[in-house]
Amino acid sequence: MLGQYDMGPSLAVSDMETATGFYGGKLGLRVIKEDEQRQEWTYRSGNTTLQVYVSDYAGTNQATAAFWVVDDVEDEVAELQGKGIEFEHYPDLPGVQMQGDIHVSGDEKAAWFKDPDGNILCIHNDV
């Protein structure tokens, strides 16, 4: 069954050049495959991959499309802010308190941001 195979997110973008600047430049992901004919790039992130492709439907998902589990949410938020990333605030989430751009619920910390097309991305700690 599928549980024995790796899986990864696939995100639609409207412009590959802008997406490459964001995912490769600002987020620091490494391109491992470029398919110019299909307008599809594959990035390596840790032990997983992220597929980014050009589509007219870019940014239409209104939910979290991809996430990273990180060791230190505060450090990652600060680094991304230094690269011009702006974070989303969802203060109405049940049981969540805002600490700057970070959502805190007990030991869990999370921060959401969007790519240039509005795809919602998240970083959070492993609790």
C-alpha cells in the first residue's frame, strides 16, 4: 500500500521565476529537478521533496498546503523575517495565544506565512 512510499506536497504557482526566488532564495530549498517543458521544479527539503508547478489555480487553496517541523520556531521566524517574510495571524484559534508572530498552545508553537501566490505554509515544533 501507499504507506511504504515517500510522499510530498505539490504546490501550484503562477510564475516559476518568482517561485524560484521564494522557495530557493528566501526559504533556502535546493532544486533537484527542473522540467522547463512541464514548468515543474522539484526541491529538496530535509529528507522530503516539494514539487512546484505553474497553474492557473495557483493560490486558490485556503488551508495549510505544506509544513515544516523545526527545532526552534522563534529562530526560524526571525530568520525568515530577515528575508522579508511576513507572517499570518490567526488569533481566533481555540486555546491559542499569540506571542508576536507565533501561535502558542501549551508546548506547541506554530507560525504561518504565504508564498507569493498565497499558498499557506507553516513551521511548527514537534511536541
